[in-house]
Amino acid sequence: MTRARLAVDIGGTFTDLALEHQGRRTTLKVLTTPAAPEQGVLTAVSAILSEASLPASAIGLVIHGTTLATNAIIERKGARTALLTTAGFRDVLAMRNESRYDQYDLNLVLPEPLVPRHLRLAIPERIDNTGAVLAPLDEAAVHALLPALAREQVESLAIGFLHSFLNPAHEARVRDIIAAERPDLPISLSSEVSPEMREWERFSTTVANAYVQPLMARYLRRLESELRALGLTAPLFLMLSGGGLTTIDTACRFPIRLVESGPAGGAIFAAHIARASALPRVLSFDMGGTTAKICLIDDFQPQTAKSFEVARVGRFRKGSGMPLSIPVIEMVEIGAGGGSLARVDAMGRIAVGPESAGADPGPACYARGGLAPAVTDANLLLGRYDPAHFAAGKLPLDRPAAVAALERAIARPLGLSPEMAALGIVEMVDETMANAARVHAAESGKTYTGRTLIAFGGGGPVHACRLAEKLGIRRVLVPSGAGVGSAIGFLEAPVAYELVQSLYQRIGAFDVAAVSDLLGAMAAEARSLVAAASPATPTVENRIAFMRYVGQGHEIRVPLPARRLDENDIGTIRAAYEAAYTRFYDRPVPGSDIEVLSFSVLVATVPRSGAVSEQCPTAAVESQPGGARTQRVRDSATGEVADWAVFFRTTLLPGRRITGPAIIAEDETSTLVSSGWSAVLDKSGYLLLDKDGF
């Protein structure tokens, strides 16, 4: 008998679960327990097993994603970390690349390095840019640092030497020396965590990995142990930021690869929905309790990148955070979730986020001690939520508390009614998300013309129509299980591993043998990691070169054949680069040589056939031909108040068309069908919304 599969996604506000067994899906959304995330998981797992009438032994696979690593970095709650680096380079973390994310701000603020200067320790050694040893490692200096590490109570260690991505011998030797004396000390090597050129990015990634490693390892091992005690003997897999799954051992070793695990699951979910619906160009819109995430998906593949920025001090300011050189699904993440807090800024404007009420205390209407107004409070006052049925009735909302919070923080300072203050908050959130989406498309060289917006997360379907209108999108799709989309996406993710490594090449003097040897070794390592997690499973392999014209500052991804290269491939690679460059910048640069900075190899298991909704279609019977009831709602586009019909998604039959304005409610979210829009439930259980009969 096929065993069940369970996915758990811990967000800043809610923990989402999705359980699939014999073609049936059971979902659950509960408040996160920030103080002890694993306790909330265990309680929720017990609840969903009870709801599905399954014993723990029926679970054959558990997949987990969490924002714990990201939160530890942002909140500076990681381990006390030291960095050992090449003599003369201890200040790389502080000097960064000397660029300014705002050229005209005389009071520019940059994030403080995770390692203070007195714990950035220099060791005499030097490897040149070809990997040759210029100065041998001073092993005596390494031994001499051991008392300092003990005296400073260092809990984790990062080692990053100059050019170690070409020759890791010195880093490996230092690790051996220290491990012999301190076998309990976690050690992260830059040649393993991020074997790429650019010292600041490589050192930053390695330090971040070391900073969160003790915390994440303890959490993951504790969770694994307590799940075992609950009776779940199934293997535990972790969702990676790049969209694949990995084992708990690899996750404990490289926890920095988990920073975007939850949002990555959402993008995978949207990509599967796009494939099932034959929609090659979509915009994924995932709005949860703490953040909103936007991702471009073309030809059923989310847009990806090999770097990411965390803990930005300048909102939406590229270059104002700490760089992480890890494979990620590329998306815009905005502090505009249901729990994002609203305020009046110094210029008398309504501002929302990025601060969030989280799960504890949560928005004011949760009646858990929150006093500041959040987006959920504003939506409640606009009539978008039924206070008695929010979260399937498990979390009744306190409307008077929301009114009081909005009156105190927004309405009174601006001379507005609480309802108009709520309208201002929601419109500000929608415009912030739309503006971020416009910038993301422009930076990617893409447009939204002809795209479908796939909305999910607890808040996505609530804000989807208005966001689509602002972006000029005329079709919205709300899949079944939208409220827990990221968790469902975990169930669709392949077991995968991606390696990125630098090997500088110029097309004019391309060393085919050296590149082929490197790619072959990377592919073998990735295949071994995937095979260890998923033995005897068919895999696919993708190889990428990151290329640019000589002297430029940014690279473009160019696909390579997944085989050993030969001389005839050089011209093909050049042509592929120029075609990609033309798509971004309109035309190539004739006569310019091209350089390759790094290479990527991704090995992944073949995805499951079929889409999520095809396995679990909506199969309820329509009980009422019209709306079950009506609700007074203020339209955020016009400001007008009217009675909107409220339908329950589980009562709709495929083919039934609903003309807006209306609300289609379900346990984990509600879909707003704005004026001028209509919605129909298709045979797969998806809600398709279109504007003006599109």
C-alpha cells in the first residue's frame, strides 16, 4: 500500500501542513510557536494525523521547510562565530566591495558583519589566482589561535582563505588541526560552502553558514528525534532555497541553503499548477502572514539565481544586505503579509511593514495582546473576512480590537475614519507589491503582458485581483489548497542538489578539457548526494555557465550540454550567450571577448507525473445555486461599500461562473472576485478569474 507523504512549512506567522494519502489531501494551518518551533510542528502533526484518521506509521516521507535560519540572521540570534582568514584580509567582511547602494545618502547605513573584528583572525598563508601556493600555511599560527577561540567562547568557526576555491588544501589543513583539538566545534569551509571567486560574497556566505549551523543542527536533530518519538519513522527531507530536497545530514552541514526554503516551495507549487494548466508564462504571488513573494515562471520553470541578499537595511535596496552565494529560486520578497504592521511615518504617510506582528502576539484582531494595526486588521474592517469563520473558525477575529488599533495608530493622526484608514493600508500594500513586481520584471528583461497571476498563501487570493489590475494582468488562477500552497509545493519538489564553482575562462582561449573535467567532477558529486537520498531513482542534469563580456559587472546564465564538451561547442556557447545578451540588452557587442566566471551543475530526480490538483480534485456537491449569504465589503478600487455575495468553495460545481463582486470562502483563505471580474471553477478544482470577459 502507498504510504502517506507529509509536508510542513514553518512561516513567521503560520505553520502549514499538507498530507497526501491515496489520492486524498488533508491540510492544516496553525499559528507558529516562535519560542519553540518544533513544539508547534509536533502538535500540528498529531492534529493532522487525527483529522486524516492515519497512524504515524502510515507516513512514508516527511518534507520540511523553515524560515528559522533567515530569522536567526535577521534577528542576530545565531552562534558566536569566528572567522579565520588570510593575513591582510580580516576586514573584507566590513569593507564589502566598497559600492554604495545609495550614492547620495551621506548617512548611509550598512549591516554590521556577523563576526566582530576581534573575532576575525588572520593566519599567514597565500594561494595565488591559479591555485599555486605562494606562501605555505603557518601551522604554528593556527595552533596559537586555539586558546583565543576557547577564551572567546567561540561556538562556530568559519574558514575563508584567498583563492581557496581553486585550491582548498590550506582550509582543509586548518580544519584538521582545529578538529583534532576541538572535535565539538562546528567548522564551515568557504571552499565547500561557496567555492566561487569574489572574496566578500564567499566569506559572507561561509560566515552566515557557520553563524546558523549550531542553531539549525540542534533544531533539526531535535525535530527528527521528537518525530521519531511520535512514531514517524519516515525519512526527513529539507526543502532547499533552490527548489530541491536534501537529507537532514546535508542540511545540518549547509544550513545556509535553507534560508528561502518556504518561498521556494511556493514557487515549485506555482510551477506545477502552471504546467497542469498549460500556462507557459505566469507570475507566482504568495502572500502569507509575514511576507509576500513574487516569482516569474516561464516554460513551467521558476526563475533562478546563484546569489541572494538577506537582512537588507535599505528597503528594496539592492546591495544593502548581506550577500549569500547559494543557488536560489529568484523572487522578490516584500514585508507585506497579513501581519505586517501599519503606521504613520514622519511625512504623514501611511507606511506598512516590513515589521510584522508575527504569530505572537499577532495582529490586534487576534486578541492575543497585539496593539498595533496590521494588514489583517485592515482587511477585516473592509469586510473581507468573516470574523467567526477565519481559519476555518479556529481563530475568531476581534473586530473591536482592530477598530481600536486602527483608530489609535492611523485614523486619529490622519483625521480619517477607521474604515478609510483600513482602505489606505490595503491600497498601500497592494501598490507596494505591484511596484516591487514592476521592478522585478524590468530587471529580468520581461513583461507581464499575457501572463496569468497564480495566487496562493493565506492572503494571496484576497489581494490578487487588485494586484493584477495594477500590473495589467487580466487572468488570475487560485489553485485548490491555496492557503497552504508552499507546503503542497514541498510534496512536488524533486530530490536535488546544485553545485556552483568558479573556473575563470575566456571564450577566446577556452580550455575545453579543464572545463569538462570540472563539470564532470561536479556532476559526480551532485549525483552521489542525490543517490544517497533517493537511491535507484531516475535523474535529470542541467549545466550552466555564468558569462559576461570582459569588463562588465554582471553575468548571464547560459545552458551547456550535459556531456563532455568538445572544440565544436565553443562557437555554440558563444552564440547562446549573445542570444541571451540580446534578450536583456537588445543587441550584442561585436568584437568583444566573453568570459566565464563560474559553472553550475544541478542533478534532480525526475518529478512526479501529474499535478497536485489532478490527484486531489474538488469533488463536493453544490448545495446552493446562489450565494450562501452576503457580506458588507468596501471595494479597495472604488472605496464604495456594497453587499457582496459569499460562496463556499466546497459547494461549487465545476463550470459554475460567478460574477463579481463576490467572495469565495474556504478554510485557509478567501478569494475576492472584484467588480468587473468573474470566476469559474474548472474540472481540476482551480478557480479561474478573468477581467471583463477576457
